[in-house]
Amino acid sequence: MPINILMPALSPTMEKGNLAKWLKKEGDAVKAGDILAEIETDKATMEVEAVDEGVLAKIVVPEGTSDVPVNDVIAILAAEGEDPKAITAPSAAPAKADASKAEAPKAEAPKGEPAKGEPAKAEAPAPVAKGGPAPVSGGNRIFASPLARRLAKEAGIDLAAIAGSGPHGRIVERDVKAALAGGTKPAAAGAQPVPKAAPAPVATGMSDEQIKKLFEPGSYEEVPHDSMRKTIARRLTESKQTIPHFYLSVDCELDTLLALREQINAAAPKGEDGKPAYKLSVNDFVIKALAMALMRVPDANVSWTESAMLRHKHADVGVAVAIPGGLITPIVRKAETKSLSAISNEMKDLAARARARKLKPEEYQGGSTAVSNLGMYGIKEFSAVINPPHATILAVGAGEKRVIVKNDAPAVATVMTVTLSTDHRAVDGALGAELIAAFKQLIENPMGLLV
């Protein structure tokens, strides 16, 4: 029986990807573990390995195709004893191709259902009232996936009693399973679904056409958004709309830290190539200090969920890295347990692979906090946007010579302003102040970072 090769979900949040390149061609023998193709997500380029053996009979989605939904068939493998030439591709249209390729027609779907080849999840689903009835459309139509309908039918559950969490309130598999776990009763004979109240209107920005009308035709160039820019826009918009941010700023004196950094770098052993084994940056001290501060103030090392606070046992610190077209936040796991030299070398490796888009999803997803440093650009002070599921992010400005007061007299010191953005649902004002005070104490007394 032919084996379908599906577009893999390379991360828990991936909904679609770009098929960048096929590394096998039709007619090639395939063994388990062989690299079949390269898939581009919004953050990285990943290799897809074969899990079955056979002959690559048909490539369904050509390389260069973008926005291929997860679980769509991208190729077909002929099993042992099958004639590869006798296998035909599915009749469904492929995903949307790049602008340089003709766009394939999409199969028309019934009203309320996604068209064949469309992603299973919309970019911005409408909010659904928790515990409310399933959405209906004109009469008694309930929006639910085929799998959700089958599971509900088998369990004897009325779909009208289930709140949908999919796009626009659509009921999906997890909603039916949650209803079963919660003890939802089977549907009564003849029961009718209850229409759902219309959601409150959501403010929207200007349309593309409204914006373009403000500028003279030909005075601008349209540069289409790539998947990374779309993801950044969506996630940061969601963050500012759903997370109540508040900000705390302090000035940290750096002179002691800079002197210690110079001593440590000067004492670094040389490798066989004559290069030092490590070269610490101020950012390495910042990462370590933030991690240790979270260990000293564990109630701030948390992530908010609607049902519970997740209190983390380690400080996994994400570090914003600028890459062409956007940014990515690779994570230094268990940063509180690592030496400054280990953090420094790990960050150099992560940053290099981030710019080459070679990070694995587990290397940039999750984490408990983050650091965004714009000091190297001469930025004195700024406030960063929290990246869920984090409850905090530290914005780091430039270290600069300033006149301060010491012992009731003016003095010159190297000072760095840092601003902590905090999710007020998870970290209150006093707790945030305690965290940033612990950070300041560690930065100004950096010997504590070495023990």
C-alpha cells in the first residue's frame, strides 16, 4: 500500500511551512533516516527524515512551494513490491506557491468549512467565551471539524453544549475530549443547539487600500511580508492586546563589572589555534545575573495560564538576536547553573546558527524570561514587549559615562539603564521591584556571579 509523506509539524505551534528543497527525486530509493527535504518555518530551516522504506513514487508538492499546511500530503512512497509508476498523486490542489510560480486553484468548500489546501487554523481566531455554546450559523448549523463530529457522535455528546476553541469558535478534537473529561452529558433526544451571542467587535487598523491611498502611486515599493515577519507581527500584537504590561527601570553601575570582565578575558587560556577559549561580553553577565535573580526571587520566575501559575524550577533565559528580516530568541537553558564562559560560548553558537536559520524549535521556543540588549546601538533606554509564555523581559541600554552623586559629591561612573517589562497578571509591582533590585545587586557586585 502506498505511504503518504505528510508535511510535518516541526514545532507545537507550526501550522504551515515552506517546502524549500527536495533532496530526493522521483524514483529514488528511500531508507528510514534518509533526509528527504528541507522545510522552512518562520524561524528556521529544518530537515525532514524518512521513517519508512520504499521508492519515492510521486512528489506532490514541488520545491519552492510556500504555506503548505501541516499534515498535507507532500509526496508518496511506494512500498516494497509496488510499482512506483502506477501510483498517482492526489487530486487536491497543492498549497500556495511562491510569487514566481502560478497559483494553483483551490477546491471550493461548503460555507463555513475551510477550502481544501487551506491551513486548519486561522492566523487570528475570534475569541470564544469559555464554557459557552458552540457557534451556529443561520439556523442550527454548528461549525465543527469532521473528527470532532465523529468523536461527539460516538460519545453521544451534543455539539451545541461544547465551546469551540478553533478558528472563529470552530469545535475541534481537543474540545470534544475536554468535554468528555469534564463529564458533559450525552445529548437529549430532539435537543436543539442554542445560538451563540455575537462577539464584541474588535478594533481593526486601516485596510491596505486605505493606507496606499495616502501615498502617491509609484512613490513606494511593495515588499511582501515573509512568514517570519507575519509571525512577529501576530505574536507581538497578541502580546500587547492580551498581556497587561508594566515597566520598572533602574540604573546599574558597571565599573566593577567591566574591571572583572577585563581580568577574566585576559586570563582566558589559548587554544591550539591561538585564540582564547572564551571572551566574555557584558551581555553574558546580564544573562547570568538575570538567571540568578530569578532564583533569588522564585515567585517572579513564572508563566501565567488561566488555570494556574507555572513556577519554573530553572531560569531558561531567551536572548533576542537580530537576523535578516526579523529577530529570534534562542534560549540558554538552566542559565543559573552555567559559568559565564559556558554562557558566552553557548550564545555565540546559538547566535551564529540563528542567523543561518539552523536552530531547532526546542532551542528558541519556551523559556521563562528574556533579555533584549540594544546597548551596542547606543540606545540609552527602551521598553521591550513580553514574548509569551514569559512573564518578564529585560531591556538593556548602553553603558555610558555619567555624572552621579557619591558620598554627597559628584563623580563619574559607567552607568547602564535597564527596564523590566512585566506581566502584571503574574508579577505584581512589589515583586517586579524585588526582582530588578536583585539583578542590580548582582550586576554591581559581579563576584557573586562567579560562585
